[in-house]
Amino acid sequence: MKERSKVRAWRTIKGKMRISYSVIMIIMCGVLFLSYFASRSTIEKNAVESSMAALKVVAEKTDSQISYIINLSDLIYNSSTVNNIIRDMEDSSDLYAWHYNYVQLYRFMQDYYDSLSMNNKDCQIILWNREQEILYYSWAYDEPSKEEIRNDLKGLEGKGTRRYSGLRSSYGNAGKGNYFYFYNMYSGVQKEEEELYVIIGIREQDLQKMMRALTDNGSGIMLMDDKGKKLYQTGEISWMQERETEQEERFHEEAGTFITHALHESWLNLYTTLDAVDWKLVQTIGMKDVLKGFNTWWKISILCILIVAAAVFVVLYLLDKSIFQPVNYLYHDMERLKEGKKELILPDKIGEDEIGNLTRQFYEMVTQIEVLEEQRIRNEKQKRKLEIEALQAQINPHFLYNTINAVKMLLRMGRGEEATAALTALVDILKNTLSNSDSYVTLGQEVKLLQSYIFIQHLRYDAFEFHMDIPEELNECRILKFMIQPFIENSFLHGFEEITRETMITVCAREQEGHLEICISDNGSGMEEAAIQQIRNCRKKERGINGIGIGNVIERIQRNYGEDYYVDIRSRRGTGTRITLVLPLLRSVENEDPDCG
């Protein structure tokens, strides 16, 4: 009983409110977490896209500047004037001639310097070869250290064009800070072609200025050459401690992103390629900086959901207090009404809201239901009684006509006793049809009525066989009136093409497994399955001598006895028909009338 009460508690309004509150909270938390992951993913994606776009813009500017410097270096090397002056300087036999050629080289190189310094203030250009060493430098004082230049040019020996870059202090005035130098070595394939080194430097401040758009948010920036060597770095780079092989695997594409974990943080790393020199420009951003605004939004969302949860709890509490008690009272009265207890007590206080109106209408409805139920029962009883009496009162005129003609023939033939017996049988049938309004008869009374009907049929047809096998102990069983005669009449009307001496109709009754079975069989022409289905579905409405046909019998059995009792029809064309009535076994002492109850 306790378990049943516990189960029912979750089916009440109060239980549903608690479940609804829990479901709402679960849904809100689920939506919040889904929005968290969706928003985080979207923000990360947008951050990657915007950061990559900014990185590519800076890379394009840097690549353009580097490309300009390389092109300028190539232009200097390919200048016939520069080459001729340098050759003349080598061939000069006296200092005056050498100085003259140097001045010519200086003037010519100043044009290149001026074009470069338009975008790079305080830039530097140095020309060097191994025979004469310093050929030209673009500033006025503080000649560069030859030893430093030699050291920096180590590794550029060979034929063809070789380049590398690096950050170091200025070759000129050391107070100017660091410069980012581009070392370009040109050496012809032929032995007689001489080497020329073109060194171009730009201030670190100018390089930082190009990268400023990326470093304003605290990002780490690094330039790497095509071999993965660091050329320039500013800020924190999270993956610098990785092995070279791991670094190479990360930068195998033209551009991309990857995430690393270092210093107890996650870092977003973006890189793109500078096409002019095949360098990589790398930017490292802390994920906490990427998600800085998102984390604030997340905290605000948590606060909002807590406020909403509190508000929902208050609203549900007020709803619980305002509607639970009247609805619970109404629910218990509905349960009592379902159990058949119609003595309900109207609550002392009924509100003026929708629940109150519903309560008043419910109790008014209960009162109306009681009145209508009593009226329906009376009407149903009256209707059933009238239907049965109307059916019983209908006498088939053809049957009367044929019977009276048969009596007349007997009288003309002087067979008065047989005519009297025929009239007596007809009176018995009329008495049962018109006088007896009771819907139940004993099986013995039904047999007597059947015998009177068979006697009259013998007057119409000279020769046919009719057998009945009814045990004596079953004669007192009660059945609905006219249960057997409509099937006998149907055999005469439709079961035989011609009534002859071979015509046989049999009626027998047995008690089987607690119920009564009555079997009517003939050896007639039989029926098709379609005709059987029409009879079973009560669509065949032939009426017998008293207006009651087979369909009426089947319908009365279903209506009075229920689905457990039925009429079973078995027939095949040319083999006859067998009909079995399965009825309840009602002894004569059981005077219950299903039509009335």
C-alpha cells in the first residue's frame, strides 16, 4: 500500500510540478552547457580566423618589404655601373684613381640608399668582397668592423646566390641599437666571375613596427627561415623547447594553426609563409586572452541561471500553494466517483478562479450524470422491451396464408382431425408470438414451439425427415425465445433446392464445459463463404414467421450474453450446413434476465 501511495505521489499535480521544475532546471543547465561549448568553439574559430587574417596582412607587408630588399640587392649586383666601378677600383694603380672610383660608387649607391630609406629610416647598405673587403657603407662615420663582417659572412662560401638573415647590433654606431641584416652573396659559376656581398640592414624598431598589429595584444612573434632556424623573436613562444623534428612536423604546410600546452597554460599558435624567402611568420596567443571576454560571459550566464532558478522556484511554490489543495480535493472526489461512490461533499470554500469554476462544474456534472443515468436506464429497458414485443408481434403473412390453405385442403378431404391438429399447432405458435412477452423460455418450451412449427411444415411438404436429440435434464435450461426456429425455417427456405424424402434436418443439445450447445444441421445444398460472412456480420436480414431472422438471433446473443457466447456456422456448397449455438447454461432456478440488467 505504501509503494502504491509512493507511485501515485509522482502522478499528482504536486509531483508533476516538482518533476517539471527538475526538468526545467536540467534543460536550462543542458542548454547552458551546450551554449558554452558551442560559443567556446565559435569564439575559438572566429579568433583563429581573425588572427590568421591579421597575421596574413602583416605577413604580406613583411613579405613585400623583404621582397623589395632582395630585389634591391639583386639590382645592385646586376648593375653594370656598380660592377665596372668595383673592377676599376681593383685595377687602380694609385690612391687618387681608387678614391675617384670610390666617390663614383658612393654617388651611385646613394640612389639605392635613398629609395630604401623612404620606407626604412636609418637603413644600412654595405658592399663587400674578399679582395677589397669593404667597398661601400651608407653612413658617414664609424666604419664597420671588418672582423665582425668576416665572422658574419662565414658559411656563405660557394657558387651561385646565397642568402641568410639575422638580428645583431649595428655595424655603424652601436648606440643605434639592433638591426636586422639581410646577407646576400653573389658568385658567378665561372671561375673568373668575382664574388660580391650585399648587406642590407633595417632597424629592429622598423621590424617591430611592421609586427605591431600582432604584438599589441601581448602575442609572441617569431620569424623562422626555411630550415626552421629562429631569425627574430619577440614575446613568449610556447613551443620553443620542442625538438627540431617536432617543429618541422608542425610547419609542413603553407599556413596553419596548432595548440600547445606550456607553463600551465594553453597557447594558440598560427603561422603563415613569406613567399619571397620561404620563411615562416609565427604568432603565439594565450588561450586565456582569446577567451577573456567569453569567460566573463560565462560567469554572467551562471549568475543569470541561478537567478532564473530562484525565480522559477518561487513561482512554482506560489502555484503549488494556490492550486494544489483545491485540485487535490477535486482529484480525490474524482477517484471516489470512479469507484462508484456518488455521495460527494461540496468543499466549504471554492475560489473564484478557473479552478473554482472547474470544481463547481464538476459537482454540477456529477448531479446531472446521476439524473441522466437513471433516465438512460429507464429508456433502455423500455426500448428493449418494445423492440422484442414488436418483433414477436410480426407474423409472416405468407406463413399464415400457406397454413390456412393447408387446413382448407384437409377439411375438403374430410380429414377433420388433422385439420384440428394443424389449427392447434398454429394457435400454439401465435400464443408464443403474441401473448408471451417474457424474453426467456425453457428449452422444453422452445422444443414444443418447434414441434408445432414442424407439424405445420409437414402439411406443406409431404416427405422430409426431422430428428431432435434433447436430453431430459436440459429441458429446464433457460434460453432466449426463438433461438432455434429461425434456423429451421432458414433451412426450409434456402437450404434445399427441393424438399424430398432425402431432406433431413436434425436438432440436438449438449452440455459442454459449463455451457449449453445447440446444434442445427441439414443435408441441403450448403452456402458459399461470402453468404456465411454476411450472416455472421448480421447483414443478412431475412425475417421468419414471427419477424425474427438469423441476424436478429446472432445480434440478441451478442447483446445479452457477451463476447464469450456466439453462433458458429460451418457450411460447404453441396455438403449441407451445421450451425452451433454456444449459450450460457442457465438452470430454471436462475431467473436472471440479461435484457433487464
